[in-house]
Amino acid sequence: MRNASSEWTRLKGRRAGLEKRWEKYASFTLPRLFTEERWDEDTDELAHDWQSVGAQAVNHVVNKLMLALFAPSRPFMRLEADAKWLASLPQGLDKSKVDEALSQAELEAVKAMDGIQGTRAKLYLSLANLVALGNVCMHLPKEKGKPPRIYNVAQYVIRRTGTGDLKQAIIRECLAFDELEPKVQAAVRNGSEGSRYQPDTKVEYFRQICRNDRGGYELYQYVDKVKLGAEFEGRWADEASLEWRFLTWNLKDGNNYGTGLVEDYAADFGGLSTLSEAQIKGAVLASEFRWLVNPAGMTKVEDLENSENGAALPGQEGDVSLVANSKPGDLAVVGNVVQDYIGRIGRGFLLGSATTRDAERVTAAEIRMQAQELETSFGGTYSSIAVGMQLPLSRWLLRNVNLDVNGTQLKITIVTGLDALSRSGDLDNLRAALQDLAQVGMIKQAVPELNRRAVTAAIFAGHGLPTSKYLLSDEQVAAEQQAAQQAAINAQTASEAATAGVQAGIEQGQQTQ
């Protein structure tokens, strides 16, 4: 296995073309997301484009994604107990109590996310990177209460298998020596080259993640070319259990890096940028004018330049004339084409969409509508992000509330994406099914031959509801009917006995008289 530093140099050199593209896409939208390697925040200014439509478009999509994926105070995952485990529960145990406990765990997990400071800001940053650049790395630390770390694609290199699975990744951080964790500093100072490191010494901190022959993953850490000891290594059984998640917006089989939404509209952004520059420069030129002074006339140029407004000058009419831009119509043509580009970008980034109200609290139905809009507009990307981001984040949050779903008898299934939003949707479907059943009661009077049970089953199936959950089986119906008949017989018997007792009392009273 190569040293992390040399492997970083090799893999980074292979993606030089990609980095030029990422830098261009960032300049169209949010320049801070990807800068030149030599860029210094203390001395260099970010290079901004001639238009700001790109920034508006990316921020708009990210805001929509944040609301659909991580709505405030609403669980974005759904916990389901394993069916076999539920079937093994003792008779008489109320399964609804299990559902209630899982629902409470969902709420506690969301509270944990809001309680860990900076988590939502990190999620927003990760989505911005996905939309603009198509790639981002999210680190979910093992320590409880510690927010996620987000690594820009400039901070890591990656190799994948033909099917998109992680093969190798190297994360690099450039920082001062005293910015390293104390235990890392101590490990480096104890090495053979430890004496050359001062607090302000610039170092490269590498984390190298490699896939082994068993399909698991191993972590090795380096400071420059110094490999840290075994205590800084890690082992994971599979990619799903990794602390680092290398996410993509859209990943093609065989590629190491994904593509973002901005790349899909790169031609429009490029055209808009060029025309915006021409429009601005043309407007500047159109606003300029000059005075033409007749050299043979009485008016002197010096007198005109040095005079104040309203001053009297020696001269005669015709000595001075105005020279201005005579082609304002050219700017109108440019403006029309610019609007065409803005329109296409706006439709691609849902700028004209308003599926949610401008309000502090939105309903679950509105969130579902937003999620469905994103899913249909971006060709399944919403569901892909749900699996890649929501699922590991759910496990991380559950660990923060002391509910580890791995290796427990509970066997919890985490459901994310559109399916996770269906909890309230089930209630809507049940309400609609009951409304349809109310109409069946009226139809039954007109059509006595109607098979009510078959119609009821069809209505429930049509609304996506399991009939076994809401409808009694034939055995249960027969048992209830038998119980009702027995109750009626018992009531009749009791009534007859009471009547007989009263009659006997009356007859005895009459005999006594």
C-alpha cells in the first residue's frame, strides 16, 4: 500500500480536468465551494461571476431539499419493528405500545439533531456541495454531542469500484501543527522527526480509508509522511458502518466522482455568464457620452471643461454638440436572450415553484408535496440522497439518544425518503377510505346483491392500506357474531327469568289476599 501523501499526489493529478470544471461551476454559483489550491482567505478575494442567478438557483434548491429532507421538529425517518420479532411477542402484548415507543424514539432523534449545535448548518453545506459540485464527504463522529464534519471535494480523493462502491479514499487537511488533536501532536513528537514540528508549522493531515479483501474497510492516519500508530487505525465490517460517507448527486457506473445539478445546466450558465458580461459592459458604454467642440468656433474646450453649471461662455450655437451611443437596441436584444437563459435555469432549479406556503409552520401534506416534486424533477435524486445521507444520519442520531439499532433484538428498520413521509399519509388514506365506505352503505340499499366485504377490500387496497390491519378476518367476524348471539340469548334468558319472577310474585300476592 502506498504512502498516503504519494497516493494523494497520484490520484489528485489524475483529476486535473475535473478540478477545472468544479472551479468553473463554483464560479457560476457559489465561489466559496471550490477555490484555487493557492487561494488564501486572508489575502485573496473570491472571483465572482457577472451574474448572481446561479447563487440564487442553488440556494433555492438547497432550501427546498432542507425542508423536504429535514423539516424542523418533524422526524425524517420512520422506525419499524421486524415482523418476525413482532410475531414472536407473547400473546396479549399490545403491539401498539411498540409503535408508540418507536414514534417517541423518532421525535427524540430529531430533537437531538436540533440540540447538537451546527448540525443543520453542516447539512445545508453538504447539500450545497452536492447541487453545485456533485460530491461531498460527511463525517459522523462516534463521540456523542459532536456535530458532523463536512469535507469539500477539494479535500479528498476517491476511487470506486465499477458498481460505485468505495475502494479507497484519502482525506487531506492543511493546518498548523497546534491545530491537530493533542493526542495526534503527542504521537508525532514521539517519532523520529518530532523535533522539527513547531506550533505554527504547516502540516498535511491524511486519513486513508482502504477496502480490504474481505469487503471491510481499514483506516490509517498520517501527518505529512509520518504514519501514526495502531491506536489511530480503525476497522469496519462494511461501507454502511463507516463514519465517513462519500455522497454524490448523480453517480455513473465506472466513475469515481459524481456530477451535480449545475453541471447539467453548464451550457446555460456559461451563456448567461458571457451575455451578462456583455450586457454590463454594453450598458456602461451606452451610458457614456462626449462633447464635440468645433475647433474653428468661438467656444474653447478649456472654457467648457472648467465651467460650472449655469455659467456663461463665449461662443455661438453649433460650436458644441453631443456624441452619444446610437445603438441602444443592441442591448435590448442581449437582454431578451439573457431572459431566455434565466428562464431555462429557473425551470431547472424550480425557481418558479411554490408548493409550500410562506409560513413559519408547514403541514405534513405540504412537505410530502415538496418531496414528490423534487423526486419527479430530479429523476430519483431525492431518494438517492435519502439513502446516502438520511439513513446514516438516522443511525448516528439514534446512537446519540442511546438507541443503537445494530445487533439488538428489537431489529428496527429505518425507513427514509418518501416512505418515511407516509406515516401521516396513511391517516389521510384511511380517512379517504372511510369516506368511500360511507357511500357504499347507501349503494347497498339500492343494490342488495352488492358484496360489501369485497368492495371494502378493494377500497382499502386502492388507498394502499393493508386490509388485514383494518378488517376483521372471517373467523373473527364469526366469533364476534357468535358472541353477539350468545349475549343476545343470555339477555333474553335473563329477561324471561326476570319476567317470570315478577309474574310469580304477583300470583303469590294474589293468593295471599
